[in-house]
Amino acid sequence: MSRRIFVSAKEVADRAGVSRSAVSRTFTPGASVSEETRRRVIEAAEALGYHVNHLARGLMRNESGIVCLIVSELDTPYRASLIRALTGQLQSASKIAMLINTDRSDDSVDQALRQAISYRADASIILSGMPDRSITDLCLKSGQRLVLINRDEDRDGALMINLNDRDAARRSFIALLRAGCRNFAFANSEAMTPSLMAREEGFRAAGREHGLEVTVERFGSTTYQSGAVLAQRLLTRETRPDAIFCVNDLLACGLMDAARFQFNLAVPSELCVVGFDDIEQASWTSYNLTTFAQPVDRIAAEAVAWLDQVTPAQTNSRRLEADLVWRGSVRGG
Amino acid sequence: MSRRIFVSAKEVADRAGVSRSAVSRTFTPGASVSEETRRRVIEAAEALGYHVNHLARGLMRNESGIVCLIVSELDTPYRASLIRALTGQLQSASKIAMLINTDRSDDSVDQALRQAISYRADASIILSGMPDRSITDLCLKSGQRLVLINRDEDRDGALMINLNDRDAARRSFIALLRAGCRNFAFANSEAMTPSLMAREEGFRAAGREHGLEVTVERFGSTTYQSGAVLAQRLLTRETRPDAIFCVNDLLACGLMDAARFQFNLAVPSELCVVGFDDIEQASWTSYNLTTFAQPVDRIAAEAVAWLDQVTPAQTNSRRLEADLVWRGSVRGG
DNA sequence: CCCATTTTTGCAAGCGAGTGCAACAAGCAG
DNA sequence: CTGCTTGTTGCACTCGCTTGCAAAAATGGG
């Protein structure tokens, strides 16, 4: 079964009684075709079910319209909503997303970029992991655009979109301080990616500025399960924290559940919690979590706008602000 | 900036001192090339950073290796995990996923399929919505494979993967009956898709068989928020249900939160709840929801296996079983 | 009505690869 | 040495499209 009998421009041309170029031009915005021929071509195309072959077009035009999204653990709420925003906005800019899942091995971000090159993607957007410099250089040299979201490592020529994590962490500290908390803790994973570390640094720095100790605990990856373990570790300390900033919401949910059901602590009266990302679950009544919102639409918009530019601007780094979403997991507010 | 200077087979051939065909054959498994030339080609390719142009290859071979995933609201937990499974398994079968987001307008499933045709996708997998017959016919006629997941409407030639929703609903009823419940309710959305309706039918049918009334309430879409509204409606009835089967987990979470925080009902002692999908949140301590697991890996495996077949089998419909995951939202167990 | 513009149209040359075919080389049996 | 098989290689055509170029048609001004 390799019938694969797509109808080609030739057939449309024959049926419409015009040349193949006429068909081509009909489907090329801005090309010179008379109203009459265009009508006949459209009609024939409709009747035959013709669709321009984007593979062939990409080959000729030397631009495929494809943008690769490189991501692991894509069912994580934050990732999923970012992907949703990106695919939506890419489509509005008449590009199409190829999704490459890098869950498997470690070098697979490199593999993913090779795929991107093979399909002559116009650009790649990296949401997870960090590829080797040699391969990113190859991408850039080949004229493929590169967007790094929350990756932070430098790659000249690539667009880097980051949040102001340090500042958010600082604001979180102040909010907790105003809520009357005095024993601060930071619940982190062991992932140690730049943006996660920036949150930790920012929170610690704020502590130092106010002359207050900040307990830091790190465990596993940024998941619900890690949150539970971190709760275990933090809440059994001699001086129990009354304020915990969690490196992301998923972890915060796990931590809150453990605090509540395992340690019988009431949030926010006995323990204040702040998260990061503003995933949907943060707004659920059970959590009602005060958190920082990832501006997914802004992120996607910046990325797509940059891809649409003819010549990428000088400044290829964006630092976006994460807004604090006040909910019930912190007193006051 | 349209440099786009990818290296071509010609350049590799020149550098290796062989013909272009030799390069082509080197990268075509099973083609006849001597060990010596292959070595030289590989070496030159490596040095130049050559990657076969999949656009051109797809054009010639008349198969692109692209599979379109057509989906809306892809940040929904169940959808996201299905996408993760699909992309992972497609890649293992050396195919690549194109993700088409159909959030926007209503006819956009049709639009998506047009895109799939334009990119000469080998197949399309539809997770949301239902395209017009005319366009699916065009896909099939063009030799493009079609997979419908939980769509249920018939399309000859397409693979249809469904769950045994009716049976799951029946088992759910029996479990609730055994838990000692007597006032049964079914919380549904107004989406009315076949698989959701099958769950409702199945649950009602089980009720009839046991001579017990089943209250059905429908509202909005299958979201957390709808769950809250449905709780409001169901739990204010003169005879309050003590067993609610929710059409999916998201809705169940909303319903449980409302039951708990708004109506002060304890789960499972005063109210038993069963969901569907087994999203990650169902396992969180706050919900600890008894539910039916969507066999996402099986679904993905069936889809990919069918795509790999040279000639699609006669029987192009799969009905998979959803396993009951016992947790704490139902007494006993 | 004629000539100069402008618009439309078709031809043909690519884009980067795969592959049938024939030429060629090597290996081997007779 | 000849004839034949087996394995490699290059030529040239093809896939479906875009686009520069020049010819043809349409338009308009004088």
C-alpha cells in the first residue's frame, strides 16, 4: 500500500487549461495572475482536491514553515500550556510545529536538533535540556533560528527568553515577611537548571538582606512526589519553617498535601506556601496557591515575533516579569 | 536573512571524490555501496555537517515520515499524556510528529487535515473534534492513514481506537453498589461526544439492571470548573446522592473539592466518587481518586503499530479495556 | 490607429534527493 | 583465456514546485 496519489499542480493545470506556472502563481500570494485564470485554477483545484505540496515548496523556497519544539516531560502542566500557546501562535503566523520528545536518552536534545536540520526546520524552540555547543553552532550556521526558553546558557545568535526569577523570589520573600513569617525555607529540586537556581539565589539573597536565615532543601526532580519528600524533610526540623517558597507549583502541591495530611498543618495559618508557574491546579480549591504566573502567552508571542522578523534584532535576549498571583496559601494579601 | 546554507549531497560527493548517487546510497539502508566508499562518504558528511534533506527525500520517496497529531486543549492532563506517549512511540518508529492545535475555530479540524495533506503527512491522528466526511475521504483517497482516538464515528479505512466505556461504567456502578451506596448520580459535561455518552449510557444501564435510579446532570465542558457546578446541582437535591460517577477526572476533582469545602462532605464516608482517565492529579493525596486508567501507552502502541503495517489489516477498530484503579474515594475496595 | 507600457503567461532551469539501468570491475569456474 | 556471476558505480531521469526571463496579450495615451 503505497498508493499515495496526491493530485499535483500539473493535473490542475490540465483541467483548468492553463500552464503549470499559472497554478503555482495562483497559490503564491503577490504573484501576477489575472482574475480569470485564478478563478479557473481555484475551481479546478477545488474539484480535484489539490493542495500545494509543502515539501516541494519548502525545497524550492528554502524555507519549510516548520518550527521544531524540543521538549521532555511534555505532560507537565506548565510545559503543556506553553506548548499549547506556542502551537497556537505559530499557526497564527502560518508556521507549523513539529514536536520532538526528548524523554529518552540524554543526548537526545542533540538528536532532536539533527531531526530539525533534516526536516529543514526554519527554527527550533528548546524548552528542555541543553544541546551541545557544536550542534547549536551547526544550526545557526545553517541559518536555522534557535530559541531557548528558560535555558539561560548563552548561545550567540539565538533568542533567549527568561523570566526575572531572582526578582520574583525576592518579592515572594517580602510577601511572606509581611504575612508575619519568620522561619523561611526554600524547597528545591536537584535539577539545578539556571532558572531554578536563580529562584533559590534570589530567595536566599532576600533573606540575607533582611538578616534572616533561609533553610534550603533539595530533592529529586520538580514533581509532586518530590514535594512530599521535601515536606518530610523540612517539617521535621527542630525549628519548623512557617514559610516555604517552592521552586514550582507541582512541588508545592505535593508539599502542601504532605503538610496537611501528614503533619496536620493548616495553610496558611500555620504554614505559608508560595509556588511558581501558576499551573491550573494552583487555582484549585484544595491548593488555592499563591504563586508566580509564567507568562506563557507573552513567551510564545516573543518567540513567534522574533521568528517573524526578517533580520533578527541585535538584542536577542528577553527577560520577562512573572506576576504574583495572590491566593490563599499566604496570610494577608 | 535567508542565508539558509544547508550542505547538500553534491558537496559531500565532491569532497569524498565519489558520485552523488554514492552519497545517496550511503544513507539509504540496504543500498549497494562498498565499504570503502561508505567510509569516505560518512567521513566527508561528518566533516561538512551534512544531513539528508527529509523534504527532498519525502518528495522522491513519496513518504515524509510525518504524522500529524490533531488536538485541541492539549494542556489537559489526559491529552498531554497521550501526546507524550504518541510522540515518544512515533519517534521510536522513526516517524516524527507534527502538532496541530485546533483550539481556534470550529472548522479547524478540517483545516488541520488540509495542513496534513499539504505536508504530505503519512498519517493523521485525531484526538479532538471530528472532521467533515468530505475531508477525511480526501485524506484516505490520497493514501493518507487516519487514526481516530475515542472518536467513535465510523470512517471506513481509518483506524478507530476506543475504550470499553460502557463496560467501565458498569463496573463502576457495581463497585459503588458494593460500597453500600444507594443514591447514584452521573456527572457529565454537555460535550456529548460518543465516548462520554457511552459512559453515561453504561452507568444508566447498570442502574436499570439493578432497579436503581440514576440521576444524571450535565453541564459545560469536562473541566474542574464544571465539576464544581455539577456538585452544586447534585448535592442540593432533596435526596442527596451518595455515589457519583464523574465522566472524567478533571471534573471529579472539581466536584470533590466543592463537596468537601462547600458542602463539608467527607469522601468516601458520606460520598463516594469515581472518575475516569487516571490523570496524575487523581493520585494526589487531596483527591486519592478511584478511577479508570486510560491505557495511553497501549493506545499509542496500537496506533503506531497500525501505521507501521504495510497493508492495514481488515479489522481497523480496537476496543481497549480501561483498568479500574482503586484508591480512597470509594469505601471498601 | 500605432507605439509604448504594463500585465499576464509559458518555458525551462533549478531545488535536493532516490533509483532503474547499463557499464564496469572483480572473482571464479571451466 | 573465456564466459558468467556478483557487486559497485555513475548517468540521467524523476518527484512537485518556484521563479527569472522573454514572448504575448492587454492597456492606454497621443
